[in-house]
Amino acid sequence: MKEILQDIERWRQAGLRVATARVIGLDGSGPRGPGAAMAVCETGEVAGSVSGGCVEGAVVTEALQVLERGGGARRCTFGYSDDEAFAVGLTCGGPLLLLVDGELLSVLDELARLLRAEEPVALATVVELAGDSAAGDSAAGDPAGGDPAGGSAVEPAGAIVLGASLLVRQDGSTDGTLGSADLDEVVRRDATGWLASGMSAVRHYGRAGQARQRSVGVFVEVFAPPPHMVIFGAVDFTAALAKVAKIIGYRVTVCDARAVFATRKRFPMADDVVVDRPERLLATLGPALGQRDAVCVLTHDAKFDVPAIVAALGTEVGYLGVMGSRRTHADRVGRLHRAGVAPEGMARVMAPIGLDIGARTPEETAVAIVAEVIALRAGRSAPSLRDGEGPIHQAALRPTEHDRLPQPGNRGR
């Protein structure tokens, strides 16, 4: 939603009606996950994407039809199975389940304000009602499914309707309603918990919020502030890492106790450049660090890296990586043990830092580090340097006689 709000506001100011389409489910592979959104104004102008291009045209058509029918929300399925994807020209398989709504969220203005202020917020939206599947879902683009034109979802008895939304702030305060005070309270409680993890999901409830019932499906989309990466050590690898981290959406802080190196001129890509010792900075930032955040220690200096690691282990930071060779880290482990770090603390330290992809340059190393951060956050298995043996940098392979290219002046010999 965040990327389409500016266009929605522009269309609203011009007096144009707007429909939105949000991904609320995905079966199989797909380029965009739940929460991906598109907005379509009545003139046919489009903002955002729900599929990376696979079914965008069909979604636009559906959104315009919803506007022509006077608004309302409807569930729609777009796409084909993985086995059929190539035959019909899709770039990926996996049907997309969307909520197409011809009426803008009642909480849209407050959502936009909170997002501009980078305040954590969860948007809960009714995306499924028991008994509405046959009457309300359209199977656009599905050769085996239903009437592509479909019809608006049958509104059940009671005030809970598709598209009803509730905004939940980090302090538990709310705006809007899902149509039931009891349901609002249960979803508010759950959404407040999900804000801490930064995870979005669809959960089912009874109409009064009862657990283990499936009368109402609610998509809770969490908008958390950008994750924070704190990099210790104002070195050339730091500049490259800060650039790559910014590309994938991190807020970056660079810290070094040496004022001559920790300058804004050397690290213009960083959000903050701090001249201080690592333990003092983490005494300030540490309480706010969580599982989505990362600390990278690139100092190569015992008087800085050990205090940085010890201080980082006192936080809830999700990723703690430390640069250095295996020999350097073996020496560091002894110093950390003497500093009182227990084995469970050592298990959190990713050192040598990064995935084992053969990186050598600062830029390649930055990619290896960020890839390891992503893999750890996603719970995916990846070949970390920490888990290997032998030199970090293998000798370059020499070409065989068969592979060598003819040299100038020696062609064909």
C-alpha cells in the first residue's frame, strides 16, 4: 500500500474515483507476496503492481468493472497453476487471490500519516466471509473457474463486510472497525503482537472474534519501520555494505570512535554517522533493536570488536556478524570467553561474516553479508562462511591448456 498512497491522493484531489487491488493470498510461486497492491483510477491510470506484470491487465479490467458497478469489495482469483504457466505466457505460476475494492479504506488518511512518520502500524482488513466464496469470488483468468464477471460478494447478516478495516497502532490504539466490537478487540490484541515481529498474515475468527472458527478471514498487514543495520568500523567494506543495505530498505548507522574516519563525506549513503565507542552507542540504540535488525562489526580491532560484540549480545538484535579470518576469529573467541560470553552467546555470532560465495572485493563482500542477513531472517539454509573450514579466499583456478585462449601472434599454435 505504501508505494501507491501518493498516486491515490493525487487522484482523490482531482475528484477521480479509485479502486484498489491487494494480494491477500498466493498458491504456489509468485513474484509478489501478500500485501502487494495496485490502484486504478476511473480514467484507467495505474499505480503499483500485484504480480510483476503477469496478470496486471486482467486486474485493471476487474478494478474498472468494480468502479462501474458502483464500488464494493470482491475477492478475485487470477492466474494459472505452475504446470500451465508457460503455456499461457505467465512468468510464474501460482494463482493470486486478490481483494479488489471500489471504495477506499476508511482509515486511509490516518494510515498515510503514520507511514510518512515511519510509525509502526497494522492494517487489518476483512478479506473473507463464510459462505461468500461461490457468490463473491471471480476466477479471472482461470479456465476452470466461475464467471469472470462475477458479482459483488453477498453481504451477510450483520455489519461485517468485505473491505472493512481496522488500524492498530503500536500502543494498541485503533481507528476504524471491522464491523463488530468483539472482533475488533481480538484482532487489536493479535495485531499488536504481530507488530513486534513485522509479519503479515491472514487469520480466521468467528464473528465475535472466537478462536478456531472460520466465519471471518482477516488480513493483518504490518507496516513496520525500516529495519536498522548498525555497522561498526569506518572502513572501505563499510561504505559498500551501507550502499547494499540501503538498497534493500535498511536504515543504516555507521559508527567509529575515530573522528577522522567517521565522517559524512566518507559515508553519504548512511542515515547516521556517529563518532563514539560501540558499547556507548549500543547503550542508546540497543533497547530498540529486534529480530529484523542487524549489527555488523567490521573493525578488525580487539579493543573495539570485543566490546561491540558483548554489547550487541545484550540486545535482541536478530543478526550479529563479525569480519575477520578464521584465525582472527579463533583469537577473538578466547577474548570473548574471558569477557564472560557464554556458548549460547557465541552461537549468535556469524563469523567469519557473510555467505560462502567467494566474495573478495568490498562490494562482493557486502552482497555476501546482506545475503546472509536475508537468509537468516527468512529461516533459509545457506552456506555461511562460519560453517566452513579452510581459507576464506580460495586461490583462483588456473585455466587448463585446453581452456587457454590463443595469444596474439600465436594464433592456431
